[in-house]
Amino acid sequence: MHGEYKVPGGKLVVVDLDARDGVLRDVRVAGDFFLEPDEAIHIIDRALEGAPADLDAVGLAARIQTALPPGTQMYGLTSEGIAIAVRRALAHATDWTDYDWQLVHMEPQPPALHMALDEVLTTEVAAGRRAPTLRVWEWASPAVVIGSFQSLRNEVDPVAAERHGVTVVRRISGGGAMFIEPGNTITYSLSVPDALVQGLTFADSYAYLDDWVLGALGDMGIKAWYQPLNDIATEAGKIAGAAQKRVVGGGAVLHHVTMAYDIDADKMLEVLRIGKEKLSDKGTRSAKKRVDPLRRQTGLAREAVIERMIGSFRGRYGLTEGKVTDEEMARARELAETKFGTAEWTARVP
């Protein structure tokens, strides 16, 4: 069995192993990391040899950490990263490059239709009728997108939203509210087979699916990192928030990210009700200081940022031009009308 895992902000870990009689056998750890002393690589192999095959990543990491000699130095590598690679091998997880990725980047669409497209395309990936898909959104109008479990009245000021022409929609994933203006926002979705995140915890899957965009930002001169559970941040502040949804019954995962290219902070604060409790866990007293837009950090036009992001993904994993089929669009429009555009869905948590 073969498992791979790129440590967030670090290097690739590769594990080859067998499992016989309920324990790990013939374990070999490799990768492009740095490790001192040299013999530590064999110590890691021996620490994993004979471990119960059902031991979780925490337990596997503890075995490694206990076995390593004092003074061991790991660069681009962690005991947890090795353990995750082991779990991915045992789960027969796939890798990004195992798939023929498809890009969907179409004309601006209404907010409710975007919510519906996420559901439809991810369901199609789960059913095996669509290739894994990177969808870059274009917004037809301003919006607030609230999480699946958020209270509508607690998150949005309806009077301010109406005054500014902001449509409020609810997505199928959890997480917090996102303030959207078409020229100020970059949003993308990944609809991926669940085999891609096998062996990862829910939290680890966020970092794993966000890693490519951290590389793209780095190529644009932005030192960004994954900040648990679902933020992408820089020293200057948050630049993006992610959310996920597993398809019921398995088969696929939806991972979508909204990035601040620019922001009208005053308008956002009028429309969103951002409480003191939310600010307190971000280590800041001002909602304006929480977000530092890509426009200021890159100096690039929004279209150029998107182009570079797509180019980075294509360079890593391959990416062909795709489209939403007529049947998929018809189903999405029906869902937008009967679900995502209805008051019942938007206010399902009043």
C-alpha cells in the first residue's frame, strides 16, 4: 500500500507498507524532507513496524515521537504528517495527479444559482458522472452567503442589506457569513472524490485542499498560511475563509473558498452583525482589521490574480477547460428556484 501527504507549509511524505494479521509490516518512509540525524529515518520505520493497523494518526505519531532520539531535527516534516501518510496508505487514498481535473469558469451568475451549482456538480462527482472540478465563480450581484447552521437574524441586518441591494442566501456547508461584492471577491469551489481526502481528519482535509492556493499566493509574493479551522491568513490579516460539505452517503467532498480581493469594510459592517465574541477569538478588536485584501498585497488586477491561481493549479495537477452541461444547469436552476432562492431555506435557522 502506498500513501502520500504533503505537510502543510512543508514537504511531501511518502509511505509504502503492508498490513498483515492486523499490524503494519515492511514500512518504508521517504520524501523530499530534511531529517537529522541520518539514522532517524530507520528509527521511524522501526517505530511503525508492528503497529496496529487500526491505530489512529494520533497514536501513530506518538509511537514515532517516542522512538526518535533527543535532538532529532525535522525540516518540512512532522510525526503527525508521517502518521497521516500511513493512514492514507491504509485507506487507499488517491492523489491529486490521479485525476483529470476540469475547470469551470463561466459568466456571472445570481447568488442562489451559485449555491445550487455547488450542490449539483458535487453530486455529479460523487456519482462518477463528472470529473473532479475546480469552479471559479463570477458574481452577478452583491450577496451575503451565510453558513448552513447560522441564524439569519443574528448574522444579517435586513434593512441594510436591502438598502445596499444585497441578496442573502444560505449555502449547504457550515461556517460563517461571507460578504460578497462582484468586483471585490474571488470565490472558487473544489468538487472532489472523497478518495482524495481518505485518511485525513475533517480538520486536516482543510489544510490539504487549501495547500495549492497557498502556493499560488506565494508565487504572487504573499506569504500565507492555513489557520485552523478554515481561514487563510497573512501577517497583515485574514484573506480567505473556507467551508466544506460531504455528500450524504459518501462519494465526494465540496470545498469552497471566498477570498477578499478588495473590501468595502464600512458597508460590510452595516450589513453583517459581527459580534464581539467572534472578534475576540481572532485576536483583534476591529472587524476592519480582520481582513487584508489581495488587491493591496499583490498590486494586481482581480482578473490577473484569478489567472495566476488557475495557472498554478494547472501547473501542479493539470487542468482542462470544461463547462456545466445543459442537464446540470437545468437541475441547478430548478434547485435555485425551489430551494436556495426560497425564504424557507434562507430562514431555516431564523
